[in-house]
Amino acid sequence: MATTATPAAATATATTTAATTATGTRTPAAARSVRKTRAAAVAAAVAANTAVYLGAAAAGTDFLLTDPGKTEPHHMIVPEIAVFTLVFGLLGWGSMALLERFTRHARVVWSVLAGAVLALSFVPLGLEQASPATRAALAVIHVVVAVALLPLLRRPAAR
């Protein structure tokens, strides 16, 4: 007895095989889509933090930080904010990619890791000597990174 596939079944099979290879790994098109989404998340975090910095500076925030035990303050500038955001965004992206490669629970593990990193990022704000406006602006900057990265980096990689 010969079996015939219905047009709907044939379409579903073609769609499934177009999205994944026989081994279950991502196709180049699906991988590009994930990379584009994640690159956009990192770029959005950098742009948003630059905007927050510029807005806070325009409102009078001085962004002067003095390390404990030192007397000379350091003035944070836009390129520092952008580079720090970019570096930590790329680290988040890289850690998510590694977790996806080695565990089935990458999104959960990464979310917990990202939450821990966000919580720990507030520790230096308590240690540095800074004005309340600077501390508040830096806290907002830390949260903006999480808000920009968490939803977009957590999107599952197409398989």
C-alpha cells in the first residue's frame, strides 16, 4: 500500500527542513536572523545608554566618581558609557551563545546569570563616592542595559 502525503503535510515537512538541517542545527538563514536580532539588542542598549547619559548630563548630572581612598575624581564621558555597554552586551551575547551550545536550558540559566550580574553591578555604585544624581543616573544606565538585552537575547535560537 503506497502512502501519499497531503499538500499540507508536504508543506509542513518542507518548512521544517528549510528551518533546520537533518542534524537539528540552525540553517545559515536562521542563524543570521538570530545574530541580527541579538546585534540589534546590543546596539539598542548602547544607543539607549548614550541617550540616558546625554539627558542626565543636560539635566546637570556631573558624572564624577571618586574611588575609595583616592582624592582625584574621574569624570565619566559618553565613549566610556558606550564602550562599557558594548563590551558587557557582547559578553551577554557570547555567554548566551555558549549556553545554547552546551545546555538545553540556556534561556533559564542565562536569565539567572543576567539577573545576578545586574544585581552585582550595583555594588560599585555604593562603594564609589559620587553625587546622588550621578548614582541615580548610573543605576538607570545599568537597568537600561538589562531592559534592552534581556528580552532580545533571550529569544530562542531557531533550531
